[in-house]
Amino acid sequence: MAAKKFTVLIIPEGSHQVRRFNVRRSVLQWLAGVVMVMLLAVGLLSIDYFRTHLDRRDYARLKTENRSQQLELQRLTASLQDLQQEMVVLAQNDAKVRVLAQLSKPRTDTLAGIGGAPEEATGDHFSALQQQIDAVRQAIDLRRESQEEIQGFLNDQRSLLAAKPEGWPVKGWVTSSFGMRKSPFTGKPKMHEGLDIAARTGTTVAATADGIVSRAETVAGYGKLVVIDHGYGYKTYYAHNSQIFVKVGQRVKRGERISAVGNTGSSTGSHCHYEVRRNGVPVNPRKFL
Ligand SMILES: [Zn+2]
């Protein structure tokens, strides 16, 4: 279109009057430009509108999520507080057991000093939660240490009980007690360092506590002798046996047969000479029967 001007005819319906306008080419071009710009603006605005709409939907979803997460967080905090309460009860029980076992007090717990966090400030809430978790973990470590200590103590107690001589090595009757007596051989006063229990030759002699056989041999005076080392400073002697059934180094249990009653060594009749030594010193075996 090379024309400079255009003529626009407007013919209203049902009328014969015709209106004509002369329009310049530049005006038409300007109008086209304006329309283009408006279309562009409408396009951009609608894109923006849809984006905002999507954002708003996201926002609503996130808000709901956030709320449910906060509820979850509160629930977690509550159950963590329950855990802490239980740890406090455990600590109290632990302290009681330690008193019974006469152990020293465990290190003080920091658990009781930690409270809840404000509900709104989520960052603080998380760090408080972490602190509470750390505190519970620390309390668990303390309990575990203490339990191990108590267990060790009980094991020691059990070993000591098993090691301490108890009961009769032979079923029989006491013919001579521990202490000063007139020697049946020389007639002079002499210390009798054990207990004589009379029984038929061949009667079973049993260990009076757990231990390790440290001697199983014939010794002048004692005759066929068995000595058991029980640890904790305890040793027991079984003398004048007719037979020995154990070897040096052998581990024996309380009640286990070690020898048979006899009349070997310096003895005037079939009996078991039973001695208990504490740190090498003979003590009255009657205290251990
Ligand atoms: Zn004796």
C-alpha cells in the first residue's frame, strides 16, 4: 500500500447517509502500534496473574504443611519430655541400687535442668530439641556406665562368695578343735591349726569353695595333703587323706570331690584335718562351717 491517505466509509444500517473519513497512513500505523502494545500488556499481565495464582496455591499448601510440621514438632517435644521423665526415674532407681551395692554416687545428671522451648520460634525450638536429645543421650551413657559398674560389683561379690570357704569338707564329727591342745604325740601344749573331723577311711572329702588346687602331695606330718587356693587371700588344707583325686593347677568347684579320708602322716585315726588360712594365717574353720 503506497497510498498516503485512506478513506473510511461508515454506512449505518437502514440509512442512506454515508459518512466518510479521510485517515492518514501514519495515523493508521500509530493505531496499529497502540493495539500491539495493548495486546502485549494484556499478555504479560495474564502471565503474571497466573503465576501469582500458582504462588498463592503453593503458599497455602506450604502454610498447611508448616502447621502440621509444627504440630508434629510439638508432639516430638512432648514425647522427648516423657523420655526425660523416664530417664529421671531410671536415675533414681540406679541411685538406689548403688546405695544397696555401697558404690559411690554416679556423676550428677544435667537432665533435670533442661526445660521446654517457646512454641513459636522454630529455630530456637529445634536447637532446644537438639539439646534435649543430647541430654537424654548423656543420661543414657551415664546409666550404662553405672550398670556396668554395678554388674562388675555383683560379679566380684559372686566370685568372693564362691571363693569364701563354707560348710563341711567331710560328713563326720569333730574330734579336735582349732587352738592350743596337748599334742597327742609329745604330750606338750601345741597349737592345732585346724579342725579334725573323724570319718571312715574312704569317705569323700569335698572342696569347701571354688578354687585352684595349689598342692596335691605327701608331706611329713600332713600325710597326703590337698591345698586349694580360692583367691581373695583364702586357702584351705585337707590332710591325712588315703587318696587324692585332683592335680595341681586343677580348677575345682565347691562340693567337688578332691580326696578320700585316711590316716596318712601324723595321725592317730582316720580323720580329715581341715585348715582355713586367710592371707597365710590359720583361722578357726568353725567360722566357715
Ligand atoms: Zn588336725
